[in-house]
Amino acid sequence: MPKHVLAKLEVELKALKQALLVDIPKEIATAASQGDLSENAEYEQALAKRDMFQNKVVVLEKRIAEVASLDLDRLPKNKVAYGTRVTLLDLDSEKEVTYKLVLPEELGDHPDHLSISSPIGMALVGLEEGAEVKIKIPAGTKRFEVLGLVTVHQQ
């Protein structure tokens, strides 16, 4: 499992829970103290914020469980998967590009990182060296050939 991703998600979860336990109840109490709740927009906004944060906590806890269950030892050693650095030939432009497939939480400012859940990332998963693939993206169709790959086991 990618521990750095788990740590990032757990920090975010802790902040959400802190807001739910401390900050938002204060906002609700402050808004409620202003009088008639039936026409109190601040009170309604505070309740909506609480609901939104509660939903985010559920989604984040599910994502943490998914990331925690990712077993790097079970990833293929000769196919594109999470963590693979893959070199592609764009068959339309004849340009070589290299990407590292990462989880969406790892994207950051790395121009060579490609989310494994993006259209291109999903299409590359499971391919071997020498494979060709057509990928539908919002701008049209891209055609690639896998020139080489380095899996997490080789890095």
C-alpha cells in the first residue's frame, strides 16, 4: 500500500472530523442563538455544511480502505499497473512520452504523473510492452504503442 497516500488521506479525515466535532457545532449554536430558526439562513447553511462534511467523511473513509487494501506485492511484474513508469509512442505525432501511473491523490505538480483512473491510465492498465492501444479522450482518439515499462517491483 502507498503509505504516503494513506497519510495524506488520514490528515484530511482528521481535519474533517475535527470540524464536525468542534467548529461546525459552534457555527450551528451561534446561528441558532440568533432567534427564529424557520427563517435563519445561517442556521440552514451550518446544517448543510455539517451534512456535506459528514458525507465527505464517509467517502474518505471508503477511499482510505481502498488504498489500504492495495497490495503492491500482488501487482503484475510485466504489465502496466499502479506505480509503473511506462514509455509510450504516440502513433499520431511519433513523439515518445513517459508517464508514471499514480493514484489521483498523488498527482500534484508532476507533469509526468498520470492518474490511473484517467481515461488514458485506465486504458494502459494490463498492457505489456509492444502492445498498441486506441484511447478515446475528450479531444478525440489517441493511439499509443507501449515501448517500455518499469513496474514498482523494478524501481
